[in-house]
Amino acid sequence: MRIINYMNLYNHPVQLSFQRDRTEEFLEIYHAHQGLELLYVHEGHGQVIVNQQILQLSPGCLVCFQPFQLHRIQMRIGPESRYVRSLFVFEPSSLEPTLAAFPSLRSFFHRIWKEPQQAPQLFTGLPRHYVDGMFEDYKGRIRKAPEELLLEEQMLFLVALLHMLRSHQGPMKEEDLSRPLTSSVAEQVMQWMEKHYMEAFELKRLAAALHLSPNYVSGVFRQTTGTSITEYLTARRIRQACLLLKSSDMPMQEIGRAIGLSGSSYFCNLFKKHVGISPYRYKRSN
């Protein structure tokens, strides 16, 4: 299971994919990657696990994932259930200078980029006809743009998309900022993991904290998320390791201990299995 999708946004900071049918290619995995991701659903129903929450997806909604934020998308795929989405991934620091002349829009952008508790990650009820028309318009412009103007056209599209999202959202209200997370059993598990992933894991300890039996906790989590607690824990640890490799000079053994693993060789093998490259190579690539 690949967890970290390494996307090289240093050579070109924007990757846009309009109205892509993923019905036959869709895979359910926990993953994270470089860059801010905006995912818009044209067709399909499902859910997304992000920020220790489970959010429902339907046509006309857009979900925002912060850089290296762990998430898992689950769609109901079938003979009459297609999944069509648009996906926009970009390096946020490259867009920020473009917003310098628009302080209100820049503030909104900062919230969805850096403050998951102070901005919605899921936008619902977006005007679908307007969005589809805007996507078609910019898709044509970007396809026809000469290479020297490609990045400019892509940035203009991202500014227009952010403006639409901010206008649809309206001003943030105080009750929105203080609203607690929902508390299904699966979400309680993920919230507990967020506090304890750096420690040796014991299912009995987790179950005791939730005042439930280990078998019940394990079964409900798999039924709700489509994966095991161990798989989620591994994904959370690998994501944290990527952040530490990118932002610190900690030795491999210390990084392993910081995410609850003993032994640098075990950490390196686990990292390579789920990222595709060794932690040493990953660090050099950054």
C-alpha cells in the first residue's frame, strides 16, 4: 500500500486535472502528498476521512487537503455509479504572491492552507452549472496557452476558484470556529491516535480509553472506514516521518522513535515499503 505520493512541484508548481473519470482506476488508500489539493466531485457519492473526521461526498462538493495531510477517499463504485472528479494540486507558496493585491482573499487562502480548525475542508452546495462552465472555460485556455504563459493561466484559474469558494462560504462565524468535531467511534479512534501515534500501540489500551471492547472497536473502525486500525496508524506514522524528514535534521533512529517505532532498520524498511523510496533518498529529494 503506497501512502505518500511524492509529487515534484518544484519544477512546475501547479498540476491540474479537469473532469477525469476515475471509475475504473479508483483505489482506496490512505495517502498524503506535497502541495495543497482541491478535489471537486462532478459525479459520485462516498466519503472522505481527513483531520480525524468522516465527511460525506456528493456531486457539487469540493474538499481541500492541506500539504501532507493524511486522507482516504472512499467512493461507491458500481455499474451505474461513476466517479468523475477534477483535481488541482499546487505549491501554496507559489500562489501566495499572486494574492498580494487581494488581502481578503489572501486571508481566506491562508486559512484553508494552514488552519484546518478555522476553515471548512468541505464545501457543499456549490453552483454546479457555474463551476462546470468555469472549468470548461479555463481548461480550454490552459490547453491552448503557450509554454511561457501556462503558469500564468493556471494561477488565474486558481485565483478564480478561490474567489468562488470564498464568496460561496461567506464570512466565518464564531459558532463555526467553536463547533466540536463529531464523535463516531471511528472518529474517536482517529482522535486518540493523533495523541498517541508516537507511542507503542496496544489495542486494549485504545479500547479502554473509549470504554469499549477491543473486538468491537476494531470491527466498527473497519466497517466505517474500510480499513484496519493498524493500517491507519501506519499511514499516520509515515506521514509524520515525511514531515520530519522534510523539516528537520533528526537522525533516522530518532525519527523512528518519534513515530513510535524501535530500530532504524525497521523504520527504513517500513518507509520504503509505503513511500516507494528510502527515507535517505526522500530527504535528499526535498
